Amino acid sequence: MPDIALIETARDFNRFYTNFLGLLNKAYLDSPYTLTDARILFEIGSHDGVSATALARDLHLDPAYLSRILKRFRAEGLIETSPDPADLRSQIINVTDQGREQFEELGRRANAQIAARFDTLAIGEPEAAVRAMGTIRALLDPTAKPAPAIIRAHRAGDIGWIVQSQSRFYTEEYGWDLRFEALVAEVAGKFLANFDPALEYCWIAERGGVNVGSILVTNGGDGIAKLRLLYVDKAARGLGLGKLLVDECIRFARQKGYRELSLWTNDMLDTARAIYLKAGFRLVSEERHKMFGPEANGQNWVLTL
């Protein structure tokens, strides 16, 4: 059995979060509905027809209790029902136009409630809270599926995240010193200060609203593009994001008419080097260095476009 202190801490968190969301209030989100009412209406509104049997099963509700709520919803004009052809004892339920309006209004109120809470937090703290929520769900919900990753252009704050995330990772993973953070900050700063969208780009990999990867293409002059600062967070390894990011760089460099794409890396970064090899890069030179403390082997790779 887990330590009793862990159990008590979990219960304390449950009490806090219940109060945080106002789940014990009789009127949920200042509406005429309870939390259970809102949850049922949300499930119906989120589906194009759902059976009463499936609702009772998925929401773990007593069928008789659910039936009373559905009867009230029908009387209020929120739902309409029809016989379930797969089970004559059940019904298929859909929201009416009025029910959809109420369902969407509850969604807006719920979003506004969370947004108001997040507005009181410091920069980066909402993302940290969402990451913690994702960890809780991944550990406790065996049916939870990770949010799909997207690749997007950088926006305000992303370059600072690149400096912070990469500096922390390489310091913790390889024992590199603060000179590496200085290098990343220099590369990132020059990218922002001299950004030429016609020839340069930054891609961010994002999952569930949280940054999990990045890569840059900068103009090296003389028809040469430089691939810089490839990074994938440990929480997103195994999803193929590194390859996707590198592929975006290659596609962009070719589209912009560069004749060559070059990069500098270190030989202990096996995963990244495997991606470069598979993409057609070739190793052109290498040398030992102590740029960031521990001795390492720097490598220059080139892809002819």
C-alpha cells in the first residue's frame, strides 16, 4: 500500500481542485445547472446522437437518476430523443438548437473561469500547470491518449523558451557549463535581431499547448543555409518530431533556393546524428573541443540541395 502521506496529499489536492473549479456549488458556473447536469449536457452536445445506455455507462450514473435529468432536459427544450434501433429499451439523444446554445455558453463560461485563473500566474506558469495536469492524467488514466503534436511558426516568447529548455537539458544531461547557454542565447538573439522571413524560419513543435521541440534555419550567406538548435523535449521523444523538424528545414531551404544546408553538432548526440544521416547529410569535418566544459567531439555536416 502507498505511503499514507502520499494518499493524504492526493486527497488534499482533490479538495483544493474541487474548490478551485467550484464543483461543490449548487449552481455550476453561475448557471441554473449542477455539475452533473452540465457534464451530461456536454456529453450529449459533443456527440452526433448518443444513447441513454452509453451515457449512463460512460458517466457512471444510475440509469434511473439519468432518466430523471433527461426528462427535465426534454421539458426545458434542451434535448430531443428518438428510439435506439440497436436497443429498443434505450433512446438516441440529441441537443436541440436551444440545448446547443446552452452547451456552448457553458463552454464559454468554463473557458473564462480557467483563463481568469491563468491570468493571475506568471509567464510560463500556465504551461507548467497544464504539463502537470497531463502527467497526472497519463499516470492515472489508462485510457488517456497524448495530445497530437503540431508544428508551427515561432511567436513571441518561443525563442526565450528555446534558450531556457536547451540550456537546462544539456546542463543536466551532459554536464555542459553556462558557456553553452551563452552560445544558444547568442544564436537565438541574432536570429531575432536579424530575422529575414524571406530566407529564415523557426519551427516549434507543440503538444497540448506546451512547447516540446524546436529548430531554426538561418542564412549563412553564399547560398548556404544553416540548421540550428534542433531540440526535442524528453517528454516527446519517440514521436518522430526530430525527423519532422529536420524535414521542414530541408523543404524550406530547397524552396528558398539555397544550394547547401549545413549544421554543427557533437558526436554524443546519437539520435540527432541518425536523423541527419537518414536525411542525406554527410560528415565533412570534426574536431575535439572543450567549449562547454567536458571534452567533446564537434562535427560539421552538410546536405547538398
